[in-house]
Amino acid sequence: MPSLDWKSLPRPIIALSPMADMTDSAFCRVVKEVTNAADAQNMLIMFREMVSSEAVVRGNDKTLGMTEIHPEERPLVQQIFGSDPATMAEAARIIAEQHHPEGFDINMGCPVYKIVHNFNGAALMKEPERAAAIVKAMKNVIDVPLTVKIRLGWSDPTEAITFAKVLEDAGADLLTVHGRTKIQGYSGVADWQMVGKVKEAISIPVLCNGDVHKAELIPTALEVSGCDGVLIARGALGNPWIFAQFARIMNGAPPEAITLQERVRIVRLHLRLHLEQYGDGAVTTFRKHLSWYFKGIPHVKPHREKMMLVKTREELEQILDEVVLPS
């Protein structure tokens, strides 16, 4: 599959946001399966969860395994984080040589302490020269597009306007802007209008990110921000149908309600792919997805509580049978 040409992709661009410990290969394949089954017209772009550039360069087996790509996931953009231009470039070169993603993304927006205290993630918004050097170094070693995910700023929501221009001048092909500052974290409400001001300030494509929790909100986010597309994060957790639902909205139809039987079917598919990726003993790490799949679903709370304690596939399969075929 050829690399992504962000400027020529049909609008709106619809993509799955990179989320640490969530958007792994198994989850990306589930999202693609559900979306393709709905015959969605727009190409769905997958952004894989971030990996450490330093760990890639050190040859860490777990990290390198996180960058493997199944054919069903493509087109896929691999997100990387780090603060050293040379290390970021070398990590991109290694991943490109081994797995050939259709694009790379730099995390300059993560607000979590363990990331920013080492001058990674959103901390780079306070160091525009370093940020530009990272973009330039990576562009020199890859032959696919390079995107950057940022926030509105560290504390001032207008900081992104100047920072975006720096990244564009350095060679970034597209920006994703999360509608909060680093100080806000995930509190408050994403400011799609301010994201739109960033879009107006630069000429490269911009994706709107933050608080697009339902398919019905995608058209509003696009209208308010004026962006070229949206990057869906938590709205896809437990709801891989969100992209298919938006496809129905684009065709003038309301989103279809997800039946309990369909929900359980996809949970079983996701479980199978998760265990294929991590081994039969990985049921405990799958529980984080179960809490999202069954959040707020009527009459499932007692089963959901039991799911949070399962340790084997057989235990979980039995509970899922009980959900679909209650006694």
C-alpha cells in the first residue's frame, strides 16, 4: 500500500487516535473489521499507540513487537515519542525498514507526567526549536509523510498557533490538535473553535481531536473547527462501531443501535485477536477493554463485575454466554 498523501485524501479524513495501552494491533484490526463490514466510503486511518524512540533504538523486544503491522490494519501511522532528534530519526528509520508503516506521527501532546518530565510529549511545545529539529531529522530519513499531534498549548490555548507554524515550516505534513492545554489534561471541554484558529493559521491539513465521543458529534466538530478531519480517541473505546455509524450519518441515515448480541460477537473477536497477539495468558490485560464495551449497558452490571475478575478465556466465555442467554 502506498504512503498517505494527506492533502489529496477525500474529506473528511477519519482516523483512530493513538492511545497508550489501547490501540494495539488487535484493537486496530477489530475497528477495521467493523468499519469495513459497513462498507464505509472514506478510508479509515489507524494511528498506532506511541512507542519510545529510545527503546526502539536500544532494540527492546517488547517495544519492537508493538510496531509490527498486520496487513488488515493498513494504512497505519506509527506514533513515536522522544526528545532527541537523532534518536527519533534513528527509531523511525528502524521501524520503516522493518515494518513500512504508511506514515509516522510525533507525540507532542501527551500531558502525562511520566512523559513530559523527560521533555517528551507536550513538553516539546515549550521548546519549539527542539521540536522543529526533531521534525527535520525524521524527515531526512523517511520517505512517508510525517504528522505531529499537539495540544492547544502548555497553559495558554493560543500557544498552538505559533507552534503550528514552526512545525509546518520544519516540514510536518499534517497536524492533529487536541482542544485542551497540557495544564487542563483531560478536564474541562475541548475547544474546537480554538482548534479552528490553528487550522486557519497554517496551510497543511489539520485534524480535530478531543471530546468527539459519539458519531453524531463528528459533523459538529468538523463544522466548528473547519478542520480536514477528526481523530477519534476515547469515543472508539468499547465502541469500534463509531466509524461505521458516522458512515451512515454521511449517507443521511441515523446510526444503528448496537444489539447486545453484536456487542458480544465483537468482544469475542477482540478477545481472540488479543490472545493471538499476547498469548493465552493475556485475559487479564483484556479486562480493560471489557470495562469499556459494557459501560452503561442495561442489565449487564452484575456480569461486568465478574468480568473484571476473570483470569482465563473459559471463564470469560462462560460469562459472555450468560450475557447473551440469560437464565
